[in-house]
Amino acid sequence: MTEVQNTPVKVKVRLTENNYGKADVHVFKVNRERPRHEIKDITVRVAMTGDFEAAHVQGDNTGLLATDTVRNTIYGLAKEGFGGSIERFGQELVAHFVKTGPRVTGAFAEITEHLWERISANGQGHDHSFVRQMPKRTARVEGDGQTFKVTSGIENLYLLKTTQSGWEGYVLDERFTTLPETSDRVMATYVTAKWEYLGDDADHDDVWQRVYGQLQQTFTDHYSPSLQSTLYLLGEAVLSRCPEISRIWFQMPNKHHLKYNLERFGLENNNEIFHVDPEPFGLMEGWVERA
Amino acid sequence: MTEVQNTPVKVKVRLTENNYGKADVHVFKVNRERPRHEIKDITVRVAMTGDFEAAHVQGDNTGLLATDTVRNTIYGLAKEGFGGSIERFGQELVAHFVKTGPRVTGAFAEITEHLWERISANGQGHDHSFVRQMPKRTARVEGDGQTFKVTSGIENLYLLKTTQSGWEGYVLDERFTTLPETSDRVMATYVTAKWEYLGDDADHDDVWQRVYGQLQQTFTDHYSPSLQSTLYLLGEAVLSRCPEISRIWFQMPNKHHLKYNLERFGLENNNEIFHVDPEPFGLMEGWVERA
Amino acid sequence: MTEVQNTPVKVKVRLTENNYGKADVHVFKVNRERPRHEIKDITVRVAMTGDFEAAHVQGDNTGLLATDTVRNTIYGLAKEGFGGSIERFGQELVAHFVKTGPRVTGAFAEITEHLWERISANGQGHDHSFVRQMPKRTARVEGDGQTFKVTSGIENLYLLKTTQSGWEGYVLDERFTTLPETSDRVMATYVTAKWEYLGDDADHDDVWQRVYGQLQQTFTDHYSPSLQSTLYLLGEAVLSRCPEISRIWFQMPNKHHLKYNLERFGLENNNEIFHVDPEPFGLMEGWVERA
Amino acid sequence: MTEVQNTPVKVKVRLTENNYGKADVHVFKVNRERPRHEIKDITVRVAMTGDFEAAHVQGDNTGLLATDTVRNTIYGLAKEGFGGSIERFGQELVAHFVKTGPRVTGAFAEITEHLWERISANGQGHDHSFVRQMPKRTARVEGDGQTFKVTSGIENLYLLKTTQSGWEGYVLDERFTTLPETSDRVMATYVTAKWEYLGDDADHDDVWQRVYGQLQQTFTDHYSPSLQSTLYLLGEAVLSRCPEISRIWFQMPNKHHLKYNLERFGLENNNEIFHVDPEPFGLMEGWVERA
């Protein structure tokens, strides 16, 4: 039906921006030095940039690593290094591929860390048993062999408040506006955030814990006139809490909890019964940075 | 390509077991009686059984509810009732539809509860701000207007231990066996469980908390020779902890953490570096009941 | 928070119905005997039942296969057999595990086949290049070593009609009914079907093609007063087309296409503009069998 | 556990790049002018940029549209316009929001079109019955009120060939390389592509059909020494086939089909039996443009 039958005459083309590597490499590392085991559970993507024209244009693979080799390398370096944060491991990966990869001039690593908490048994966190948590920690490191650009982040942080949120004063005279104003609604959002650093020496683990705590704390502490306002307040609070961070970005969907119309059935609905609408959703994105 | 062109001569057929209703009805309820709000976040399926032959065979809808009505009813009853557990709400739903649904002789309700924890702010759980947790609570209630069969459950409970688990002594002389034995491995599983009750008066909320705690506690407290053995021990512990429960079923995938072969690269791997294999996975299912 | 601290006194329990095996084994087979390659792309689950009490209760694995062995076996048997349909391969798998598995008295295999069509190039289907299709073919075979129960099916068949469907005459005097009647709506459903056979000698591939074609043909050929009526007509047509089939089951969600209220904006909506609601959805299930 | 208790002293911050709008708006449009209905099934995201500082910083919503209004507008404009391609509808949306949105200086629309084929009944495509297809068509339009930047694309195009693909001559002396070379393998990839135009007057529907057909045709017509080489050839072919296109980008995962080691069981595997590995996967990205 959509078939193209004759072969077109070839025109002159060229390869421009490109990269290759391996994605979804799932590495689990256990530190067994002490009876209290430490674990890291990460999914890694590594990609390289450089002069790979021969492979693309002439089919000459002499300048390419197998992506299988990229995978093996990630596991090997996880053994030899990866003593600290995913941000540091990302730097180890990028440095390695820029140094050893043929015709490689740059690389980036994207790491998602799956978080586990110690199972609480007999009143304390267990030495070697864990239960998976919902939020994820992310890092992206990009480098050219000389310097690194490090971005950290959080995903899957689903927050909700049952009051202290409203939506009023917006443009009402628009032809397509039908939504009534409210000074009391349920606000829910699935926070994705990423942030950059002022210097190279941040303690990424400690910063992450502070951001994670502060986002939750700030979410509770104000009446929110809009998700945009909350986005800004979250950014302000994180930058105030964490002097290491230069700027922070949020993507915050408004997971609408719509008051269900019960009046049709002779029932009151004093902000008690809501339909959780899976889609569509309002979507807000923004950077907050130091002034 | 798979087209069937002529119309076949009709043969005599009949409708047998059937049901209809509404699924994925997402209800959020806030109890605002006190400043410390209580919330319920549930997804509901309701289905009815009965004599619906006229609708199917003659296209006569006089004996059918609109599934839209089913939806409205779930929201209405969530307002009027739903003061306690999802198991009790399931009973309210089933009783309603058996009583009021035309030609309805039975019904079942399947409810998944999404769990939220109070955000910890200023040292205590916040009154009206919450953060989503990973595990889910489930209930299924089936009834004919006289009695109810109640099943409770848990999903998305992802547990892992880094030691105190092995896999030895299994059948080795089989042609297709290549896996080496081990007395120390990572064991990880995504527990799905459901259980039934001895009587009608269980405190379902309290039982659920005890099961949830006991599953984690028992997961930590033994050397596991197989996932099957752990399944049995989990069942035994839950039945010991909860006299209200008559039997419990588990589905436990073995989320394989495979020791990565680093020896090829001149590196040791003392159970430190693993590949987390997304598929395939061993899958164990079983019921444990009172003897 | 949900911690259980003391260990409960053990009560007497026993293992009842149980099974174990391997799931999500993804096998791809190419038949290269002729230049025109034939392919099979399947995901397999195999589970065994039998006397596995020693493994569960005493931690004695001598009667267990490694599920890794189950995986190897599936690949090995795919090489040695699997010359025909997934239903036949399911029988080969079940027969093998019942015969060779220690303490095994029964087994079942669940197979999902991912469908590919030859890429149309230069006016005809290509010999060795394929493009993935959306529907999936399924089979389930269960057996005890003597006989097999075979169920075939189809999934992911998403059908839609823009007219010749309505919903009228249903119960209107119910308190919670608000939906208006209509004799012209969009009807869309995501068909899941499974069927059983009268005898043991059906040509499963040919039957599947006839069912697949007939479901589409019948979906087009009538005014539908309800999804229930269409479910019945689909069943009647399949049983008429395929004398090999004894009965067929459908699960058909009503993927609601809701007429968007444009009158608020001074616009007519003559069944032109719809919101596709992701959830909730009406859900109909039913068996149609020979009378 | 990750709680932050004291409130940090606020530092000075500012809002920089930001946008807001509505996502996952699922619109279905039927053109009923003739008995042969035409349908459009799309999911839309619209986002606006501009001066929204007051809303973020002062909680002053007077310059904001409700995202609910954005949704209503999308449905309203789908009724009044949307007579052609998703690229044209994206332009209508962007033009509308830049013109009418308060403090709006730019906007973008991202549209995914779900594709349906007419059901083949009685030897021809049916007038009003459809079956969903797997690939998706995409468009992104960005504009400032004066000009539009249009990008078109395709997703979910899963292609596979059983021969005429190899992987040889890559870097072998790297410490972490273990993969053997092959001149005959299964190659499978899930193509995501997007392209830009030379001028403003392209027939986007016709271009899309040509790209869709050419990608499949070119995939079949060569021995592939690497996925990178195929990526380049696909780009060259599309640019040769479609003079309207200035450049095209591909993301192509290498969905590895790994030859299963059957020799362990005394079985040959002449490229017949493969394990389809869900992850990790090689991932190639690149732009091909006119020289």
C-alpha cells in the first residue's frame, strides 16, 4: 500500500551529528567488605561521538567498538571503580571511552539508579535485605576528555496535597474557557527534576538527599495558587538549601483530580470524591537559577 | 491478506458464561472531618453476571445498565459509604449491583489501592501532604446477594537479598542442564500475594499491615535453598501471624541477578558485579493453607 | 512503619496447588531451507505441576529442574521440533516436560507469537525482510502426558467503526443514569479472543487465519445495538466459519470515543469531534458455543 | 529518613526558560461528508512560551490560560480547521496560541497520529470500519507568530532481516572485546525518524508515504556491514526519494537476536535459533543531510 517501487537516483548527502553506544545496561553491584552490605542498582547508557564517517559511508568498521564491548566495559569498570556516586561513575565511564575509544572525541553517560531501602527487621535496617522504593535517581555526564558537565536528577516522585492549593484569577474571557475557579483543590504532580552544579567538588550523594527532602518539605509548606508557583518555590528552596547547585529544572504534570459531579444524584461533594484523570494533563516546565 | 470474503452459513450457537461492567474507574476520596485528612486512592472494576441473553442475542438492551451508570454508581457509593477498607467497599458495591441491577444474579468487584505515605515534615507526618509508595493493595469481592467471597492481596512488593540464598542439589544429569550450583547468590523477587479468610469479621486493614510486615521480616530471617522454599516459609509465617487467614497464594518470579563473567578480562568477581536480566525469569506459584 | 517485630509461633500448614517453570523465554526461529525464509517469533512460558513438596517444605531440591534448564530445553526443542504451529510446539513442550521432569505429573505451555509480514519490495513480499504487525497470536496447551487441552487466541486486534453503532433502550430510571441514548456513535474495541477445538486434528494455522479474517469481516457487516450484541455476532460468525472450533471467548473493552461538547463554544458537533477516553472503559466478557 | 527539618534562608533566584500547556489530548475526528468516512486519531501536546514570571514568582495568574482552556481550544480548532495533515494542524494550533494567548511569544505543538487501515471486506476497503496499525506518524511545529519550524517523523517501525547483515572488522584488540565476528546475522531495529523540510510548501502526507515506503524498500536492498551503515543508506535513500526534505535523523536500536548456544546439547545452530534479548541494546543516532 505504501510501497515505493522504483529506486530513486542517489543524491549527494553527508553524515552530520551522530553517536553510538549501548543502552539499558543493568548493573547491580554489592560491596561486601563489611557484613552490612552496600548495593548499587543502575541502568546505564553510554554513547560516543567522534569521527565515525568511514563506518557510516564506506561500511568500514575499523574505527568502531562493538557495542557489546561497551557493555563489557561498563561491567568491568563497575568492578574496578564505582566506589561512590553515579555522578562519579559517569565520569569514569566518559573518561575511559574518550581515552580508549578509536576516533572518539566525546562521550556521555546516562545513569538511572533504582533505589532500595533496608528492610526493617527486629527494629533496625537489615544488613543484606532490601525493599525497592519508587523514586529514581538520575545522572548525566558529558565530556570531551578535559572537562565534564554533570547533571543530577530525580524521577518518579509523586506528590499530592488534599488542600492548600487553588487555581483562580486566570484568563476567563477567552472563548474556550469553561473551567470554574477554585480556592481549594487537590493538587498532585509527578516531579521530574534535574540540576547542575557550580563547581566540580560537590558531594553528589549528600546533595541528592537534601534535594529529595527539601522538595517534599517545600511541597507541604505553602498555599499554592498554581503549579507554576509551586515549581518556582521548589526551585528557590532547593537553591537555598544546596549552595552547590547553580540551577534546577522541573517538569511537573498536573495530575488532575476532578471533583466528581454528585449533585446530579442528590449528593453533596465537599471536595471529597474525585475522578483521577489519566490524561490529558497540564504540563509545566521551567528552569530556576541563581539571580 | 487474511480476508474472508463469502459469508458463512450461520450455525446454531448459544451464549454461556458472561459478564459486563466497568473497569479502571479511578476514585480518590478525602475524609476532611479532621484537619488530619485521610485519603483513599483506588482503581475499581465491577462486573455483573445474570441473564443477559436478550441483549446479546436479540440486541434488546432493556435488561442492561449502561456501564456509564456503573461508573456513576461507584462514585456515588464512594460518597455514601466507603468508610473503611477496600474489602468492605467491595462488599457494598457487590451488594448494590446484585440488588438493583436488572436480571443480575451475581457480581464481583476488583479494587486496587494505590498507597500514599504522609510526607515527613518538621519531624512528623504532614496533615494533608502525601508521597506515593510502590506497593499496591488489592481486594476482590464476589457475591450472589447472600454471601461474599473476599480475597485480599499485595502487589509490587520487590524484595532482594544479597546473600543467604543458594541453589544446589537440583537435577544435574538432564541433557539441557548447564547452570552451576551455588550456595551464595543474589535473590530478588517481585511478590504478588492474595489470601482468603476463615470468617467474615476480619479487620482487613490490620491484617494487611501484618502480612506486609511479616513478608518482609520472614524474607530476611533464613538461608533460602530455593525460591520455592522461601514461598513456603512466607506462607507459613503469614498464616502463623494472622489467624484470620485460611490460605495464601504467591506468585514469585525469580528476577535473576547473573554474576557477570569478569574473569575474561582478568578481574575477579566475588559476587560483586551482576547483570540484572529482565527476561526470562523463573516463575513459582503456590498456595499454602492451614493443615 | 509496618514492621512486625516478634516472631510468631509457627502453626501447621501445608502446600497445595503449585507449579514452577520459566516465563518470557523469547525464541526466534528461522527456516533457511529455501531462499524464501520462514520465521517464528515467540515468547514462551512453561510451568510444571507434580509432587514438589520436598523442595518447598524440606528445602530438598533433588526433585527439581533448574528453571534455567527449562529455558535451555525450550531452545533445544525449538531446534529439534517446532516445524509447525505454536499449538503443536506447545504439545511438544508439554509432552517433553511431563516425560522427563522429575516428579512431574502435568505441565502447561503458554505461547505468544509476534507477527511479521514480509516487506513489500519491487511489487512482492521480500524473501528475508519483515515488518512487525500489531496483532498477536496466542496458544495455551495443558497436558498430563495422555491428552492435551489446546486453546488458541488472538490479542491486540484494535477495531473501530465510525457509524452503524448505537446504544439505546437500556435502563434509564436508575438513580445514577446520566448517559443519553444514541443511535449513532463511534464504537472501538480491543479484541482479545480465545477458542477451543472439537477434535485433535485441526489445522491451527488455517483456523487462525479464518478467525482473524472473520472477526474483521463481521465487525463491518451489521448495525451494532451494543458491544454485547457484537460480541455474540462475532462468536456466531467464527463458529459458522470454523467447524473445528467448539467455543470461543471474548474480552472486549468499550474504548469510549466521547462526543466533545463543542456547543459551549458555539460550534456544532455532528459526530465529528471525539475525546478518546483512556479510562474507565466498559468491559464485556463472554463465551459463545455450539448449541 | 531523607527529611530536611529546618527551613533554609532564601537566596535570590530567577525564572529562566519555561513553558506550560496541555499534553496527551487525544482527539478523534471523522469526516462524514461522503459515505466513505475519513478519520484522524491524534494525541496532542501544546506548550506556550512567553513572559510568565508574574505567575511563577508572585502567584499572579492574570497572564495565564487554564490548561483546561488549551484542551478545549484543541478540540474547537480540530472542528474549525484540521482539514489536512497533522503538520498543518500543528501550524493552526501554534498560530492560534501565539495570537490569542496572553503574554505568549512562542508556542510548539507535538502531535502523534495513530494510524488505522480500512478493514478489507468483500474485496475492498470498508467505508467506515478500520483496524489499527502499528507505526505512528509524528509532527512537531514550533513558531513565534511569523514563521514555523516543521519536523515530521515516524515511530514504532520495527524492521527485521534474517540474512544479508554482518558485523566484522571492528576493534578487536580492546581488553573488553569478546564478541566474535560474523558475516551473517539477524538484524532487527525499531526505527524512529524525524525530518525537516527545505521549503514551506511540502505535501506532508505524500512525503510521509514516500518515506515510509522507502525506509522499508531500502532496508531490504543491501548487505549491511553495520547498523550505522544502514542508517546512512536509509538517510541517503529518503533524501533521494524526497526532494522536499533537507535532512533526516534516525534513532535505531540494535535489537539483538543472539544465536543460542545449542552445541552444548549436541545440536547444530546454523543461524536458526536465536534468543531475542530485550536489553541491553546497541543504540545508534545520526543526522543525514544534503551535501
